[in-house]
Amino acid sequence: MNRRAALQSLAGNSLLLPGMLCELLGEDARGAGTAAPALTDPLAPQRPHFVPKAKRVIYLHMSGGVSHVDSWDYKPRLVADHNQPYQVPRKMLEAFAENNRSPVKFYKKPVWDFKPRGQSGLWISELFPKTAECADDLCLIRSMYNDHADHAQATLGIHTGSVNFTRPSMGSWVSYGLGTQNANLPSFMVIAPVLPYSGAQVWASDFLPGCHQGTHVVPGPNPVPNIQRRLPDAELQAMELGLSAALNRRHLLARGNDPQLAARIRAFETAFGMQAAAPEAFDLSKESDATHRLYGLERGSTKGFAWQCLMARRLAERGVRFIELIDTGASGNWDSHGDVGGDHGRLARNVDGPIAALLKDLKGRGMLSDTLVVWGTEFGRTPFNTAKDAKGREHHAQAFTCWMAGGGVKGGISYGETDEYGNAVAVNGVHVHDFHATLLHLLGLDHTRLTYRHAGRDFRLTDVQGNVVQDILA
């Protein structure tokens, strides 16, 4: 008897072995003298706490710290007082290198000109001219602040809510709270050419079940490794995996339906589903020439932020719940200590057009209304520097800008204010916890109720803080 005949005999010619699975579970139940416990799928769609505004999130992370005063936060006083001295508070000096902690700095005007955009009149600089065309869809949050001015800690803060401890990422929390809309694709996917600050912890599930961890996709000809079927015969592979699944689940029941074990089993099932769904999702050959032109993507190319943005739209269409795109830059990131004009200018040219294309494409397909697009960075950059006419800017966690679009937020508005130099939050500060609470709220999740029991207490994305920013909700 060959392998096919043996498996068919065991499976009763059922591809996914439901009959054998039920028989095995029933045998376990009879042996225990009780009904078999229900097997729960940790990625099954979950009911939100209330009616959501958004079904999914596309998060655009600019790694390295984008200068808010050169992009989204217009400060005429900074222009007027260019090269004037500024006495830096002692605490703020900690963000500077040890050899650069002189308390006297000098204000530095924006490199790019600002002007009002769209019918809303939002002031946005020439650094992002294409995205500025979508000003009436943007909600600029100009009063963000983080808890740390170091890249690694601040990156963890904006992703996990904690700058000190390893915690699940916001994408993992969303997956845990809502499950997946497509069982054949991961609920949380991250497209990044290289690892960002803090590495894979940025998309880790930590103490949440492992199935909620982000799946890392690397732009290129083989974005998801080992996605091709091991066996050319899909029917035979399905029977083999079905037998394995039946035994795995029997093993699971014998161990009290352990959630970590269940997540591991679910990961194998998702991997099998991805062999069918992922090749089609990553195949851009059927996208029109007009779509390629919109994104600025050369046909056949599998690299660059344009490819990342087009893939985000395709994954969103196919039910992926949380999609993160990380821009680490082809030749560095946004950490522009030496030359904001050169570094920011080069990096913005790579992302500006694709981001605008993503917004326009989603809107044209009727998807922007239930897709929350979020643009973020770990912190801003100082409105001053050590010397007059210095070209760079330093880390600045006290104030920066992020924005949201679609998915239940008001468009064409700004929320919060910094002082006249963009140096500190002046009105309606939005901490990272508030940012996360608002994101979850738009997905129909109450951040105070989305908890997970670990190490003897309940944890949540927003720790013990966070308030929904009600004024930006549509």
C-alpha cells in the first residue's frame, strides 16, 4: 500500500479529516465519561465591544523620528527667530549626546516652506507635497508625546505602550481582540525591508498567544519564505496535514486546551492556508497599468515603499486585520542628526507619492471609510540645535505629530497644539496611551476591557492609563 492509499484509508477519503477528527475527539470524550470540550480557534472572528468605525488598520511607521516642525506643525515664530539662542531645560538635555549637552542652543527654522492645503486649509510643508493633496482626509495630531528619547525605547513605546518592558504590540492586541477575517492569511502582517529599532519585538505577541504575532514580509521576489507547497499534489498534502491536525488536537485536549498549544496548532493551519492564499495576494500581475502609475511602481518590481503600499491595499482587501508598513529607508532612516534637508528630503521622496496613492486608492474603492490609515514615528526632532545654521536636529520626545485618516476620524482637521516653537505640548496633549486607546476605540474595542491575564494580573495595551480622543471622532 502506498502513502496515498494509506492516508485515504485512514481519512475515509476526506481531505481535512473531519470524520477522523470527530472520531478521535469522541473517543477521548467517551474515555473521560464527559462531553468533549469545545475547541476554540484563537483567530476566529470576535465580536467587538461596540459597533466599530473601522474594520482594519494600515499603520505606516517612519523609523528614526520625523521632524514635526519640518512637516506637519507650522511654526512662524521658529522662522522669525532662526539662529536666536535658546536655554534648554536640564531634563531635555538628556536626549543629546554627552559631548553635546551645552544648555545654550539655537533655533532652527524649517527647511521646507509651509502653505495651507485643500478646502480645510491645513498647513503642511513641501516635504510631503503629494500627501498634502489628501489634506481634507487627514486628521493631524500635533500634540503627541512619548516617554523616552532613545530610538529603541521610543519605538517600543509607540508600538507596545511600554518603553521599559517587553509587551505585545498593538497589532497583536488588535488580532487578539478581533481575530481574523481570512483564515488563510495571518491577522497581523508587517512589511519591512530590514528590522527596525528593537527588532522583531515591534510586532511580537509576547505573552499573548503566539498566533497573534505579526508575520514579517520582506519586500523582494520571495516576500514570504517557504510559501510554495512541499508536495505538488495538494490533495495528498491536505490529507497528511489533516492527519497531523487530528493528532495535534487530540494532544491538545489531553492538556486542558492549553492556549499556547492551541496557538501553535493554529499557526500550522494558517501556514497551510497561506500556501493557497498568499501567492495570489502577492501577485501584482493583474493590477492595471493605471494602478501601477498611481503608486509609482514599475511593473514587475517587488521592492520599495510603493510596493509596500500597494500590497497593504491588497492585504486589506483580503481581510488582514492589521497591516504595518515600516519605512527604514533604502540608505538609512529618518534619524537626521547631521542633515535634515538631505536625509528627510531623500526619504520623503520615496514615501510621499505611495502614501498619497494608498489614500486615493482606498478612497476610490470605497475602502477608506472603514480602513483606519495611521502615519506615525517614534518621536519628533528638536526645533533647535547646538550651532547657528546647523543642518541637523536631535531626538525630541516631548512633542511630535502623527496623523490618522479614514476609519471614523474627522478629515481636514488638526488636534492639539505645541508652543510657538514646536518645543513642547501646549494644548490637548496626546500620550501614546491616548493614541492607542483611540485606535482601539475606532475598531470597536474598549481599551480598558481588552485585557489578558498574565503573571497574576490583567494587562492591556494602555497599561493603566489612556483616554480616547473624542474630538477627532467623526
